[in-house]
Amino acid sequence: MGQIIRAVAADDMIKIAVISAPEMVEEARTVHGLSPTASAALGRALLGASLLGNAMKGEKDTLTLRLSGGGPVGNVVAVSDSAGNVRGYVDEPAADLPSRADGKLDVGGLIGRDGTLTVSRDLGLREPYIGSVELISGEVAEDLTAYLVESEQVPSACGLGVLVGTDKHILAAGGFLVQLLPGAPEELIQKIEDNIFMMDQLTTILHEDGAEEVLHQVLRGLEPEILATDKVNYRCYCSRERIEAALKSSGDETLEELAAEKAPTEVSCQFCGKQYVFTPEELLALRTGAGSES
């Protein structure tokens, strides 16, 4: 179980959220059989989605973050509920690349840089709010910062990191999102920029000292006030009823074609891998008006 710490500083001119959730990313790695670099790619997306999702107001609000950069891993998708619980997947979980020259995992190369970051917020209205920006680096945090500044006009700084052990297990995973209210003085912005520049390596702080130390290093000298600490998990909401609804939406013709194969149809959840089995009779019963047939 991971945690998100939310705090304010400088007379509430600064808002910050810090997440530490290695268990969340380890669950994703295990569920999808991710390569080390894919673990870091999806892990960063899950962490970013959790930070944004946890800030939503409505209990049923959801947020979807999608990176499509044309790299070997394909699409990277992370979905958060309003508590910050997340689920996600990548198109090619086994895709991997050699480490960069500096020894770090090449997340930008795996995701690619020729494409977009799209954030969709479903707030229970008729249509979701969707914003999109071109990818800058494919490293996720930098792209998320660009999205917040360009699409939502919020001065922001984001850092995300995943530390993968030699045995592929997740040793540390987390990050921060700091945002300033409009009109924040230039010296305050400069102070935060200097603090971030002077920070120890993010995954080292998380691994050795935890989320609170990240908070204090980002806001060094600004006396942050912690407002809340929330627990977050990797959590899938799939159910047989939801899979049935998806099958129904595919149309009667598709259901009849599947039933005609005379064998059970297996449907696997893309987020958690759980399999649901439907007999030909069950598929036919999902057709429009099937319940009224004699």
C-alpha cells in the first residue's frame, strides 16, 4: 500500500502532493509481466495519474492518462479514481531497451517522443474534459508538467521515479507535484526551482528516507503544513457485469459470431489480467431483446 501526502506552504500559495508507492508499481509489474524499462514507464504514469486523481473532488470522478509516443512499448495508459487508486497497462509489456549512457533506464526511448500526452477527466458530465500536449521527452514527469502549464494554465513542477532492482522487483517508486497559485511572486518560484535543482536523486530519497523527506527537500525553507495523508493502491474495478456490458456494446452480430464458434469465449481484463468465461448460450442471452425471446 502506498501513500500520498498533501501539504501547503507560503500562505497557501504553494500546493504540493508527494507519493511513495513501490507496492503499487510492483503489483503492476507482476500483473503484466513488465520488463524493467516498461516497469519504470508504466510506473511513472501510474504515479502521475494517482497524484492528479487524488486531487479530484467528486467521489466517482476518474482520470485517464495516456502517453502515445511511437516507441517500442506502444501506448501507456493509467487510470485513477478520485482517491488516487490506479490501474493501467502498456501495449507491449515485454518491450525493453538498453540503459542510457548515464546508467538510467531509457524510459523516453521506450515510450517515444513522437506523439502526445492526453489527460481525460470524467467528472460525471455529459462529456469528459480532455486535454492533450505534444510529448517533450517521453520521460513522463516533464511531459506532465508541460500539460499542466499549457493545457490547464497551472504553474507546476513534477518529478517521478521508479527504482528497479537487479531482480526486476521495484525497490522504490514515487514522486511529487508542486503547483503555485496565479500571482505567486517570482522569488517564490525561484526558491522552489533552486530546491528541486539541489535535491538528492528522487528515487534515492524515496528508497532511503521516504515521502516526507521529498516534501521537505522540495519545500526546504518554506515551512510546509501537512494537510492529509491518503493510502493508495493498484486497484481494478472489473467485474462480470462490466464485461457483459462491454460484450453487449459490441452488437448482436458479434455476439452471434462468437457463439457460433461452439466453444466458451474467454475475455481478459486488460488492467488486471482476470479472465471471464462465457458459454455460447450466455453470449446469445446478451443479445438485444434476448430476455423476451420465448
